[in-house]
Amino acid sequence: KLVVDEAGAATVRRVFEGFGDSHRARLEARIRKYLKVNAAPIMTFSDLRQRLGGKYSSEEVLRAIRSMCEAGEVTTGASARGMTVALVERLNRS
């Protein structure tokens, strides 16, 4: 039997966080992260794509956003600069 103290358990959780997550789950987690740390509660799709880098196609990002919309996590809209995306929880706090 292996005994690990709380600090060791925290390290293991941090190291293995996201292990086994699907490509889509990792993308959704990154989208959430960028929408949370963005200064404004609303972000344009193009700014989000730029933050995500070239690892994900526009179609993958759109599918992830659509899925997150259906789950009630994000909402989309339009601005003069194109499609916008926002975390519902941040909009409710504003």
C-alpha cells in the first residue's frame, strides 16, 4: 500500500489533470480558460482563434462552441468585428 501526504496528492492531481481527456474536451477547457481570463466578458471568435493558435481548425472550434452553447456554458452573438463568444457565468456577474 502506498501512502501519500496531501502535498504529494496535490502534485499527482496537477500532473495527471486532463490525462485521458479527449481532443474536444481539451479544446473546450482551453476555450473556458481564455474566456475567463479575457479582460472583457465578451471575446470575438477571431480573437479566441488567435489565442488558441493553429492546433485547432475553425470548424473544430465552432463545433466546440456549439456544444458549449447547447450545454448552457457560453452564448454567442454578433458585433461589427464578427461572431462573439462569452461565458454565461461572466455575463451573469456583469
